[in-house]
Amino acid sequence: MSEKIIKDALTTTFHDYRLTRGERKGISRLLKENANLPSDRDFIRLVAFQLVSEAIDEVSPTDRNRIIEWLEEITKILVNLERNPSESEDASAAYFSPGDNCVHRISQLFATAKKSADICVFTITDDRIRHEIIAAHKRGLAIRILSDDDKSGDLGSDVDFLGRKGIDVRFDRSSYHMHHKFAIFDQKILLTGSYNWTRSAAEHNEENFLITRESKLRNAYQKEFERLWELYA
């Protein structure tokens, strides 16, 4: 999330203490595109309350009511965003790097998963993703990781570290590579593509992944994950 973009947008709509219909739509669209994590939405609430607290004692009673209504509208937008994720049950979406869109979306999936995450990736070296995996594990998410044995020994690899934290990890133990990059969340959401879970992929590489809930594809990947999980036991 770009905090500056969000702060500038909220400040602009606050100048007359009201949200027009167009501003409401614009803010809603902006937040859907940028406020993917609970921490993002906490930042938005913080900015909104700061704007209100700085102004409310200096204005007329009429403007004070408008300020309260503005804050209520922003709060409603955030509540609606939390109740209605940007992707519907049957929607698919593509994400590309370099840039932060991919890592933010992966982080969101870990933050919002309720039961499980099955991860089958070549390597993990992005500490931001490692942090989200550990946080999800601590709150009770059932996590399984399949990865390549050769890459696990690379400088910066997080997979062994995650295993030491109590997360179930298995390696391919082969002279060839386990080169998949996919994950399944809650056995409902499939993420798959070229994107390696690394800093280089986020900052430099031309990469992509697709997210879908399409059951035929999801089930095929889940079946492959279970096959490899047993193979590498």
C-alpha cells in the first residue's frame, strides 16, 4: 500500500468535511486496490481519526456534524471492504512484478486464511512473506510447505527456518528441481504462476501469478500437492 496516496486522498476529501457520491466511489475503488491487509486498514483509520481530531474543535457546530458524517462514511467503506473482499467466489485475477503487488497479495492471503495453507514453491527468501507465514502459524493456521532441497541451503533461504518454527516442511531430495510455485489457501483459493517468493522477484524480475477459485483447477493442484507430500514423506 502507498501510504502517501491514501493520506493524500483522505485529506482531499476532507477539505469540505463531506464525501460527494463521486468521492465515495473514488475512495472505495482506491481502498479496494491498495488496502489489502488489516494493517493497511488500521493506517487508514488512524489517518481519518487524526484529520477529525485536528479539526473538530476549531469549526462551527454545523461543520462539526459534517466531520462526524465524513468519518462515518469512511468507516462504512472500510467495513464494507472487510465484509466483501475484492475477489468474489468465482473471480480470477492476475498479478505482476516487479513491484509490491504480488507480495502484498500473498501477504493478504495469509492474513485472511482461516484454516489452511498448502505451499509448493521452489524457494522462499522474502522476509515479508516469511513474517506472514509465521504470523499465520502462530494464530493456528495449518501450514504445509513443499520446497526444493538444493535451494534450502542457499544464503537467505527461509524454508529451514520455518521448519524450525514448527511448520510442516518437506523437501524433494532429488538431483533435479522441485520447481513449482503454487499455493492453496483454505482448499478454496489457488495461487499459481512464475513468481518466486523472493526479494528479486518482487524488486527486479518480470514475474506473474494468477489467483482463482475455479474448482477444477484448484482440485487439480490440490491433488498434485497431496501426491508430492506423500512422495517426499
